Amino acid sequence: MKQLHINQHAMRLHRQAGITLVEIGVSLAILAAVVAGSLALFGATSTSQKVQQLNQDLTAIRGAVQQLHVQAGSYGPTDLTPTDLTNLIESAGRLPSTLSIDDSTDPVTIFHGLDADGTGTMSATGIGKQFYVSVNGLSEDACILLTAQASNWLIIMDTAPTALQTQTDQTVADFQTLCASSTSLHFVSS
């Protein structure tokens, strides 16, 4: 009888010695959730950093165009005919080094690198006494982040301006509407 009791106790210990399949499954599910959360956080941080860099590039391009304006006296013909300024900025060596350039096209193509496939472009256009910088190929998230960080622009539009623009106070809701309907933004400056 004593022998039987010891064997039952040993069998119970033996059955509880390993990890069950259910425990392994739960552990893997928790690990998968942690990894997925980490990847999402890394992706959001990466996008935020790229948007911050693009905002700095926009500011540099604005400064370059304004300097060219001082030298030339205008952003183009006063009859509001759009004039490409991208080639002028590139030939003056004033494009930020963080942007990639394809100078085999006319006008020069500037790639901002914010989109997943690397085809997002930028250009600068003069229109009378104003100019605008177009940014194409934006995701909705990147667009909202970019508009939230952008400062000192007269107005941000989803279509290229065809007339002189005036200062407009834009809200976060305005930018969300712009970004939901367009992958392109036009940053207007005077």
C-alpha cells in the first residue's frame, strides 16, 4: 500500500514537470503582441522622423527661393504664369543634401523619400509675387504630421494655386480634410 501511494505521488510530479501546449501557445501569443506593438511604434517613430526632416527640407527650399527672389526681383512673370523654380534652386546648389535628385529630367525631379516606394516628389513654382512648394506622394498620416509641423506658410492647399493667395488661418480639422482627400500639398509663401 505504501508502495502504491509513492508511485501515485511520483506520477503526479512527473505529469506536472513540463510545459503544456496551452502554456506555450499563450506565451507565443503574448510575445507576438509585444513584437507587433514594438514594430508599430518603430514605424510611427520612423515616419515622424522622416516628416520632421521633410519639414526642415521645406524650410531650406523656402529660404533658397526667397534668396533667389532677392537676386532676381520676382518669382516669375507678373502675369501669374507659373514658373518652375526647381532648376534654379538646383543649379544654385541650394537643395538640401537629404533630398535625392534626378537631374536627367527637365525640370529636375526632387524625391523626398517619405513614401514607401520612393516616388514622392517635390517642386518649387513661382507665380507672380508668390511661390509654392509642392509635395506629392504623401500618405494620410504623413500629410497630417507634415501640416501640423509646418510653420510660416501663407496657406497650405491641396490644389496648385492659380491666383495670388491671402493669409488663411487653418485648423487641424482643415488639415485632416485636406489629407483625407489628397496625396499632394502645396505650401504657399509670399
